Amino acid sequence: METLPEVVIKPTGNPAHPILKNVIKYKDANNRTKLDAYEYEVYNKLEFDINNLTEDFKNKKIFKKFDFIFDNIDTTLAKDYLPIFISESVSDLYYRRKPKGQKEYIKASKVSGVNNKSVAQFTGDMYQQVNLYENFVSIFGKNFVSPIANSGLISYRYYLEDSMYIDNKYCYQIRFLPRRKNEMTLDGTMWINDTTYAIKKIEGHISEGANINFVKELHFKQTYTQVNNEAWMLEDDDLFIDFELTNKSMGFYGQKHASYKNIIVNKVKDNSFYEGLEKITVLDSATERSNAYWKEARHDSLTENQEGIYKMIDTLSNLPVITTYVDIIQTVVSGYKTVGKFEIGPYSSIYSKNAVEGSRFRLGARTSNAFSKTIEFSGFVAYGLLDKQWKYGAGTRFFITKKPRQLVSLVYKHNVEQIGLSTNAFGNGNIISQVGVRNPINRMVFNTDYRIGFEREWLKGLSTTFLLRNTTIQSLGIIHFQRENPITGNKILIPNITTSEITVFTRFARNEEFLEGEFDRVSLGTKSPTFTLNYTYGMKGVLKSEFEYHKIILGYKHKLKLGYFGVTHYGGQIGKIFGVAPYPLLEVHRGNESVISNTNAYSMMNILEFVSDEYVSGDIEHHLNGLFLNKIPLLKKLKWREVVGVRGIWGKINDNNLKVMELPAYTLSLQNKPYFESSVGIENIFKFLRIDLLWRLNYLDHEFNGIKVNRFGVRGKLQFHF
């Protein structure tokens, strides 16, 4: 008997790589976005829970009478948790590829403690889907590399572990692991169909040390089903997140489950169905569905704890201890203290100081939502100890309709203001504006202003504001309104100037969504560019107006995601004024003399330093999200993120405007050369602080009478980002 020698067969290369190569090759064919159309019904469920509850917390005196809430504690996860929020929705979603169109109709929405259609729209499918067939997956605004990205081998190692049948589909089981720590990558396992090379199932978590704030763990799982033997569509989508503010403190669990039924592909509806910019529609009956409806509509049933959350939230919302905490948070965020039907504030403007008024005291108030949710009244009084003058104002705003948004406002004010501040800057009456100012606050005007405004939203993301105003401006501080007598050459003082204007401001940001309050709303952004058009006509002879002019300003802003390389924000303006007007009515370019950053102003430019009647401006800011710092030992543990930027402006001023009123000695035009400043910064310091170093690149010798020009500067601000 002859024994054969042992034969060992070794594969050449990694056996997972040919499979991955085919996954990438057939990505477009397997990606649901390649379909001419698809539609489905989706059920979404979101839950938030307080976790890491300590015995000391549960035994606090404030909970003695309300210890029943702890009956809902669940112990099935790593940390005990108390459910505090749940939302559900059932919606129909429709997608068309060419021309691209998407509509979602939310048929039912249930949010614990909230009955608001603005909130209901965010419980649907559009805001919560993750498409792994894209090269980068957006999680809390951060770009994570997809495990099937075209360049996946740069970021991942792949291992073929097994093969098996899943729902009668033969699949390869492939493990994917990050090549490096501290990068925006995922860690998990995917099952790839052997014939179509589509993802049948995938599960995993974010990689260790990923530069994302407040997220200790994030786990995901998706399963797909093949429809009509050609399209792979999501069947189930699960997400679990452990939010942790600080080590060992109480945190939150976030849990999401979505399931999809009645999937139909390549059935294109009429063009009229996809028309309009409204992508999400919340049906009138969506928030009023009965328990019987929900029992039938849910794709799966609620757990016993989940069923009790709705009742518990209603009970908690009426507890004095809870309402007290809510009141404190609301005061901090809004700046106003609610007292019954009134709100007192803002508290940051109660005291301030400047060179004209000296110590300034201000008391303001407005009506609260308890007074009315359709009309608001407001007013303030202020007094300066140095100028010994009263300042005051009053206003109202009211809705004609909330859908579409039609808001009327009437305002009167008689107040001291600093000229040349950007619209989002803290005013001179705000104590925050005076932190670390490099020059005296002395370029002031006394502004008596009457205005009537009307805001109209035409479509989602498209709105127009009409404004009629009459303003009388009197110079204060070191500002002097004057012009030269053409015959004698002497200076003629101008006590004040009066103008009446009509303004039409239009803003378009396609698919922009808002979180609506009763009067105000917060933009949640858009992937599309934002365009603005501002036209103002100065009406000579109307209500003692002295000047006739036309002002046109075109604006543009956009955000560009660059995958590995971060996010770029860029924008610009072009402005032109036709006619003759004094410099306070021209374009006073926005300076910032505080150490507090202001993204809409030039941080190294002084107040009232440059004026134009024709100009072009641009700015670009790039956030690298830790691209370099994440690779430096020790520093990578801090999770700092780099940001660089540059901004500039070039303009000129017509001689006819200078004859109407001379520029102050400390004010220039920009016709000789453009103004530039650049910055390098670090954000995410202690997770909420950004510090920038700035360089002023020209006009370095422009100092006058104690008004300083600094070549270098440091600016900071608080910001919250994941």
C-alpha cells in the first residue's frame, strides 16, 4: 500500500476581493435609485430612553410622589433604561427617477407629548433612510465610508467567513473591518447574494474612535428583498444608538425600526402627481388616528413598555418638577422667562454699556403662546445713565394663515443703535456683543423707525418678505453727518436724514425644511444652493423722505460634501445701488470688533470701516472634520477638527454719493483694492467650542483717532455638532 503525500491547496489572494469587486461592479444595477419608479408603505417607530439610571437619582426627593414612572424601567439592555419618548408613523412613499421626483404622504403620526404637524413630518421615511449603495453614508451630518464604496479597500479589510441560504437566496458572508482607528468607518458583516451581488443583509456598528460627539455606540441592521427578480428593496431597517454626554453620566438610548410593505417597482405615475416643491404632506387626519386604526396599521406590535410610554408622557408633562425643568431649559434657549401670558426678556439685554449711553438698562416683554398662538405683542423701554434719554419700541405680528405661512408685522422703535452690524449680530444693547471689543462702542445713531412687513411662503423653501419702512437717523458719538459747501468749502452739518423705503426680499432653498414654532421657525437646511434677491426702492418725497434710489443685492450660499475631505461652505453677494444717497443708506460692510465669532461679518474689519454702492463679495470655509488631527498620536484622542477659510470684498462708491454726505475720516471705499482676511481654526474643543486665528491681509495702516486695526486676531464661539 502506497501513501499519497498531503496536498494543500491555498487560494491566491483574498477570496473576498473578487466578490467585493462584483458588488461594486453591479452597485448601480442593485441600487434602488436606478429604478424608473418605486413606491411602498413604510412604518417608522422611534424611541428614546434615559439610561444609566443610578439608585441615587431614583431616590431623590422630587420623585417620591412620582416613583410610579420607574415601573417602566427596562433591564433587557446593558444599562437599565426608562422610556421617555416614542413616535410612530405610517406613510406612502413614491419615487421617480427621471425627471427626479419624490413624494411622501404621512397617513398616520403619533408622537408622545406632541401634537404638531411640523414635528410629524420628521417621523416619516425621507428623513431616516440610509442608502449603503452610496459611497458615503451620512450619519448625524458626518460622512462615513460605506463598506461597499468604490474605494472601500482603502478604508476596510474584507474576509470571506461563510456562505448560507437566507430566504432561499444563497449568500456569501463577508466581514468588513476598518484598516485604521479614529476614521469615519463602520465595522460589521454583510451577506451578498451570489448571483446579483446585491446586499441581502448587513449589520454592524461605527468603528472605534470615530470622530463623532456624544455617540458611545451605534449599531445598525438592514435586510433587503428582491422584487420582480430585478430590484433589491429595503425590507427592514433597524438602528440603535447610545448617546452619552459625559463618562458615567446618565445618557440616552435612541432606537429606530422601519419596515416596508406593498412594494411596487417601475410603475410611473402621471407627471402631475410629482409636481410641486412640497415633498412631504402630512394628512389632516394623520395626528388624530384612533387606537383601533393603529392596531391595524402597525407592521408590528408595541411592547408592553412602549404601549405605556404615551400615557406616562402625558402624566409626566403635568408634574411640577418636570414643568420646572422645561421652563428653565426654555428660558436658557429662548432668552425669555415665561410668566403666564407674558414673556420677559431677553435677559442678555437687561444691562449693557457703550460710549454714548454709558450704562444702559433695558426691560422688554412679549405675549406668550398662552395669550395667543396667532397674534403676538411686544415692547421695550431702555434708559442710559450717561445720555439720560429714554428709548422705547413696540410691535405686533399676526398670522393671516399658517398654511401657507402668511405673517404680518408692525414695528415702531426709537432707539440708539450701532451702525454697520450684520443682521445676525448681537446688538449694542446685548452684553454678549461687548465681550473683548477692541475699539470703543462709539459709532452710533439714533434711529426712529416705523415699519410694516408681510411674509409669504409660496412653496416649501420659497418665500418673499415685503417691507415698507420710514426711518429717521441722527448721528451720535464720533459719527458726524456733514458735507462740503461747493462754493465756500466749509463743512455743512446735517442734523439727520430721513428715508422711506419699500423692500422685496425673496429667498429660495429647494426642499428646505423647517421645525415650526408658533411664530418662529428654525431651518434644518437643504442639500441645494440657497439663492436670495433683495430689492429696495427709496421713495423721495414720501413721509419727508429725502432720497430716491434703487438697491439690488443677489446672494448665493451652498454646502458641498467632499467625502473623506470634509465639507465646504461657500457663497457670495453682488450688490448695486442706483441713484444718489448718503453713506448710511448705502452698503455699510459688516464688521465685527468682538472676540465672539460672527459668520456673516468680517471679523478683522472694524465697524463702519468700508462703504460701497457697488460691490462683489465671496467667502469659502472648509471643515476637514479631523482629516489630519485624527492621525496624530495623543491629539487624535481629543477629536479636534480643522477648519480653514478666506473671505473678501471689492467695491466702489460714486462721487455723487460723496457729495451728498462725506465719509467719516475712518471710513474708506474699496475701489483701490479688495479687502481680504483668512482664518485657521480648531472646532470641537471640549465638544462645543470653536477657536479661530485670523489674519487681515491688507488695509493694515488704516488707523484713526484711537480706532485700532489689528493684523491678527482670535475669535471663538460655542457650537453644537455631532
